[in-house]
Amino acid sequence: MSRPRLVLFDVDGTLLSSGRKGLDSFSEALRRTFGTEGDVASYRFEGRLDPVIVFELMRDAGIPDDVIVERRPAALSLYLDLLEEALSAHPPALKPGVADLVARVSASPSVVPALLTGNVQRGARIKLTAAGLWNHFHFGVFGDEAPRRVDLGPIALARALERTGRPFSPSETVVVGDARADVECGRAIGARVVAVATGRTSVEELRAAGADVVLSSFADVESACEAILA
Ligand SMILES: [Mg+2]
């Protein structure tokens, strides 16, 4: 009998990539809502929360804070409509090994697979449904639930208790992600962090950020499973 584990997966760069479709939908929603997409070309999206991304891009583009706050729900809603349409025709590409890895992790009776992501809930659902993975996760904590990613960790622990009736200790909790922000978020709750360099952050950077294990990808599913459930 394996030990109980709460496994908190990031989405973009870790499980899948929505690539151009995701970025185009986001940019178009900003243009239509605010008249500008801001400097999306040089903005570093990884590890950030979607509502915060809208705020930072638009503030840098000179949009007043009160206008951003007022129009942000409409911008996000339009982004999600455009994303859903785009991904229904072109599903996101799963990262190597991910389909097998998620199936194996979620088949383990003592393991609770869940999401901890900067996507708003509907965004995560659209991406993971299009990729065929949504039903594997017991619950999620999303980018519209706190102002900072690091605040999502405690929410995840509380939700795990609420949903399973069982508290998960830090040593029973694993954060899996591809960005420095994932590592910081995991460390802040004392969880183990398994980082994967399939996003935009290198193995070296993830190691320097303090991840317990860094993998170049999940292509070797056996090793990835071992690292996560160790
Ligand atoms: Mg990510």
C-alpha cells in the first residue's frame, strides 16, 4: 500500500501547451476590450495568474487602474470564449509522457491528483477538456482565487481536507510545475516540488529556485511517477 499523496499539477508548460491559440485568444480579447494588447510579445506569462497578467499588461500600456479593474471580467470572459472556440478545432498539445503519467498517478488509490494553476477555472477546464484530461483531477485551485500564486498553496491544502475529509501534511504534498513561481509556491507550504523543464524555464533555473527534483521532461514516465510518488 503506497503512502497517501496530494499531487498538485500546474497546467501550462507542465501538462500541455495551448501554443499560439492561447496567446492569440488572450491578445485579441485585450485588443477588443482595451484597444491594445500591450507588450504581449515580451511579457513572461509563465507561473503568473491570468487576472494579474491582464492587470500588468494593461497598466504597462497606460490604461488607468480603475478602467482595468472594471473591464477585466469582460476581457477574461471574451478570452475564454475565443479560447474555447480555438481549442475545439485545435486541441492543445500534451507534453511528452503526460497522458500516461496522469493516468498512472490518478489510478493510484492513495493519491489525490488536483490542479494548482494560474488559469481561471473555466480556462483550465477548457484546456484540459480539449486535451482529454479534465476528469482525472479531483479538484483545483485557480488563478482567480488569490492575488498571488504563493497564496494558492494554503487554499489547496484546505480544499483537499474539505473534499477528502483527510488532512495532507507537507511531506504528503507534491507540487508539480514548470516555472520558478511553482517552486516558490510549493516551498511556501513545505511541499515537495517536482519541476519539469518543458516550459520556458531551464533545468538549471528550476534547480537554482530550489525544486527537490528537476526533470527535463516526463517522457520517461516510470521515473516521473517515481519522482512524484516517492
Ligand atoms: Mg506553468
